[in-house]
Amino acid sequence: MTRLRELDFLRGIAILLVLLRHSPLINTSNIGWIGVDLFFVLSGYLVSGLLFREYLKFGNIKPKLFLIRRGFKIYPLYYLTYPLYLIPILYAGKLNIPGILSDLTFTQNYLLDWSYANEASWSLAVEEHFYFGFTLVFWLYIKYRPNVNVTATFILCMFLILLFRFFSNRIFPLMYVRNFTMTHLRIDSLLAGVLISYWYHFRITDLQRIFNRYKIFLLLIAGLFLCWVPFKEPTFYEPIKVYGFSLVYISFGIIIIYFVLNPKINQILNKLFTRPVVDIISKIGFCSYSIYLIHRLLIIVCRSLLNGYAFYDILAVKFVLHSATAIIAGMYITKVVESYFLAIRNMVYPSRGINVIQIEAR
């Protein structure tokens, strides 16, 4: 599989934003939350792309095979790292079996605030629900072939989710965390990625023509829709949880389109950031799933070991320590553990022979 360096770069930016959210430098906690939304749009684009290419080659998809292969990518690392998060909970004597079960069944974003053990795992629940839901919907679409306008249907769904967010925040204001995390209020970011992937795989000529005609305007829109992010904390600010999420996924959707349609994107990135920096961020992006899984635990460990030391009170030092340990551990887990399970997957459940010039979603 040939990896697309530019999409790994975007994943690297996403995980660095997440690290800035959880180990902030000055006001970066207000910025870092959009890293998850970038992951969502990328996942929607990449996961649907796997199914679209399978359909284009064979005229059908095999949902069971697809979900098993997804499972080998997601579950081994998740369930192997999860017990580590229980160690400080056991030490504190606060073990809660229902909380553990919600985490293990990916229902924590509905049953709990964030999650029980690993706070960051709520977003994995959203993606898991998306994997199963979109695979089923696409399989049914192929089987029954309803006469619908795909683009209009996606836009309608995203508009309905916007309305759901509005009413949920008004009717259940005390559920301010779950209004941030529940799948039916956040899945439009993934659907935006799916819509881009649909146009890329089925209407590429139209996508190129439209984007090239309005490219400057669209890139300005992307910047404008992100410029407000540093000034508000999203968890408690209703406007962000209503239309702010939409503005963010529109921005990231435009950026992803620019990245996948521009044949010179790597040269542009090298000029903007230098080749070594882009290579490093891309390698971090390659390991982003492992880093995402482990970073909260390493923050807890660093705090328990270093609290009270003067140097640890410096935000920059704290960020470097948290990020460096998470990135090093994530790279090791990716190289040793993830590669082991993916090798088993490819041996026992090989793909259908699709020549994928793409990267896997996390």
C-alpha cells in the first residue's frame, strides 16, 4: 500500500491539535478541539473511499469482510491499552463496572460524560457507529438502488443534524457534554468526508471543474470559518455546538479537497514548512491512532510523577513532555503491536485485491 504523505500530514496536524487541547499552551485548549473534527472528516473520506473503490471494481461490497478488517485496525490496540487506564482508577478505589462496560461497548458517548477511563475515547465511539452505519446504508443502497440525488440527500442529512443540535442544546442544556459527544449530533463531520469521497470517486471531473473555478474563494471561506476558533471554549458555548461544528467541517472539507486535487501539494508543503518538518509531522500522522489512544494515560503518569517540581509548572515544558512521551510510545505501539495485528488481518482476511493508493483511516 502506497501512503499519501499529504493526508498523513493532515492526520499529524490533527493529533498535534489534540495534544494542544489536553496539554495547552496559553489558550490552545480552545483551538485543539478541532483536531477531532479533522479526524472525523478524514475518516469519513477515507473509510467511504475504501468501500467506493471496492464497489467500482466489483459492482458490490462485502460488508462482513470490510468490518472485520476495520476491526483488526481498531480493536486490538483499543482493548490492549484500555486496562492501563484502569490502573490509576483501581489505585484510587473508584472502579465502576457499568462505566467499564460502556467504554468496552463504545456507548460511552451516550451513557457518560466523555467516557469512564480514557476521556478521549468518546470520539472512537462516534467513528465506530459511523463504520457500521455507513457500511449498512451503502450495502442497502447497492442492493435496492433507490432513485435519489446522493448529494442532495447528504446535504439534507447534515442540515437535519444541525437542527438536532439546536433542539438538543435548547431542550437538554444540562447535558452540555453529551451534546458535544453524542453520535447523532456529531456524525455530520464524517458525512462531509463521505460526500467529498463520493464526488472524488464518482464525479471527479465535476469536482475538479468546480473547485478550480472557485478555489481562491473556497480557501478564503475555509480560513474565515476557522478564524473564530481560538476565542471560545466549545463545551459550554451553545453557538459552537450548534453551527460551529458545521463551520469547522466545511473548512476541513475544503482543505481536504485542495490536498487531494492539487498534484503539487507536497512541494507546497515542503516550501511552507520544509521537507524535514513535513516528514516528521507525516510520520506522527501515520501513528496518530496509537498516539491518540495512549496520550491521556501518559499525561496522567507525568502529572503523578512530576507535580510539585518547578520546571513542570512551565506550560511549554509540560507540553513537550506530554507530547514527546505520547509520540514515542505511539510510534512504538504502531510499529510493534499494530503492525502485528494488521499482518494477521492481511493473511487471514485479505482485501479483495484493490490497489489502494491511500491511507487507512484510524
